[in-house]
Amino acid sequence: MSLQKPKDIYKKIKATSAMWSLFLFTYICNMSLQPSYTITEATKKLEQYCAYQERCHKEVTQKLKDMGMISDARDLVITHLIKENYLNEERFAQSFARGKFNIKKWGKIRIVNELKFRNISIYNIKTALKEIDDNEYLTTLDELALKRANAVKETNPFKKQKKIADYLLYRGWESHLVYEKAKELSTKS
């Protein structure tokens, strides 16, 4: 173990304090660059944010945090948005489920997991899943599976079955439906 000279120790302290000063200066400058909002300004901004598209409470809370609003102010704004019907979790869940099923062709499992990630209640999730018609759900599964089966250029039926199943499982379709459909399509080819 070697002893450091006092001169070397002084240089390290000086370099560290210079870095600390630079950090503080940058932090203070960035703080002043972020605009501050009054409660009415934040409310107007969030009304527009929610009117543009359905939002969940988690998204709105994060937006308010990003705006630099304190906890009490966030609560006031969210309460106002709920009272004025800009923010409605049941409506959000229904819109989310419809959109993800119709546009992205997600299965119910993936939709449920995404809604749970957004802290949507079980009641609202069940209500949202009622938006998906069972006949349309099975028809979409058939179309997706057939499309994937035609795209997979695998001669081995077991590998083909696995690729079809993996594709559908990733999209959140129920395993019993997926394996039944994958087996059916891999044996047809």
C-alpha cells in the first residue's frame, strides 16, 4: 500500500469539487428550463390530452409528474378530469380492448395483461372483454393462424406447428385454442 502525497490528494479533491460544481450548475439550469404550471394551466393541458384519446389514470398521473406537479395538485387535476368525464377507466378499457383486438389482432390474454399493467380494475377488464364478439374472435384466430401457416416455409410439421403456436401465443391468444389450431394447420400442409 503506497501513501499518496498531499499534492495528489489536493488535485483529486479539486477535480471532484469541480465536477460537483458542474453537476449542480447543469441541474439548476435544467430545473429552470422546465416550465412550471399552475393548476388551471395543467388542468387545461390535461383536458386537451384526454380529449385527444382515451387515457387511463396511470398515463395522466405520469404526464402530471413529467410536468413537475406536486402530489396534491395532481390529485386536484385528476379529480377535475373525472368529474368532467375526461377521464373514465371503464371507457378507456373498452376502447383499448376494441382497438387492440381489431387493429393489432391481440388475443384476450395480452389485452388483459396490458390492462393490468395500466392498473385497470378487474371489473373494468371484464367489461372491456365483453366488447369482443366470440364469433369474431374465433374468426380472427383462424385468419391469423392461416396467414402465419402460409408464411412459414417449414417442411417439418412439428417445427411448423411450433412456429405457428409461438406467433399466436406471443399475440396473447389462449393456449388451448392456439395448439388446437396449430396442430390442425400443420397436419393439413
